[in-house]
Amino acid sequence: KIFFLSNLIESKGILILLDALNLLKKQQLSFICKIVGGEGDLKASDIEERITKYELNDTVSYLGRKTGNDKYDLYEESDIFVFPTFYHNECFPLVLLEAMSFGLTLVSTNEGGIPDILVDNVNGFIVDKKNYKSLAKTLTKLVKNPEMSNKMGKQSKIMFDQKYTVDIFEKQFVNLIKKIH
């Protein structure tokens, strides 16, 4: 179960993801992908048209914008979080931290602060930007090897608990203030 969450902005990689999922379908792999996000430079109709063009309607769903428990339920029911961004101002995407907190395997790119969150081959994979074939190859590997995906997802949760909880943030913040004074 694959999950994408971001506004529908082309540079967040949504079209790259759909192109990659088309390749997975051609391999007759069994997967489900849920796409969540509000409209940006792409509209819901753009996403729906691409889903229909690739005949992915039986495996890919665009669910619109979700918040709160609706969003958290989608993380909870997913295995892999995909964020193939090439957005030039990407900094430290909180969606990756949210996905880690739910124990998901991450698949993203080497953009902004992502390599500080996603350790390649540990809690997921870093794929080439703007390269749907690279993304498809990685997703194929994870879909065909759910044990690997499960292990990486568990590592995501461990890493989140060790680095990104509110308690950890507060302790680090207090230590930083103490160093300044």
C-alpha cells in the first residue's frame, strides 16, 4: 500500500509517481496507491485524467485534501510513503517525519534536507529526481519484497523516536539555549 501526500504541485513529483505506477501495472504487480493533496499548479482533473489514461483506476485513488484523523488513518493503513519531489525550495518535509512516525518505508529524492531524514537503504530509498523509471524500479523492489519494506518501516519508526519526537526536540532546544548562555 503506497501513499503520496502533498499539494498537487508538479515539482512535488506527483506526475513522476503516476508514470512509475504505470510501469508497475505493466509488470502486473499487485499494489494500491492513495494520493492526497489539495490542488496547486495541477488540478484534480489532471490527476484523474492521468490515472484514467494509464488505466490505473482499479489501483490508484485520488482522495483530495485530508487533514487530522482522516490523514492519519491513511498513514496508518499504508506501507510505503512516496515523495518524489524536485521542488527547488524543498527544505525539511514534515510529511516524511509524519510517515516515519507511522513506521512507513520512505521513498524520496536527494532534495533539500531529505537526506538528513531518509537514510538510503536503511529506512527507505533515495531515487533520482525526475526519473520515473528509477522510482518504478525502487517501488518494484519494495512491492516484491514486503519483508524488506517492513524492516525499513520499522527502522523509520525507531529513527523517528530517537530523533524527532517533541521530547527530543525540547531537550535539544534546551541544550542549545544552555550553550548560548
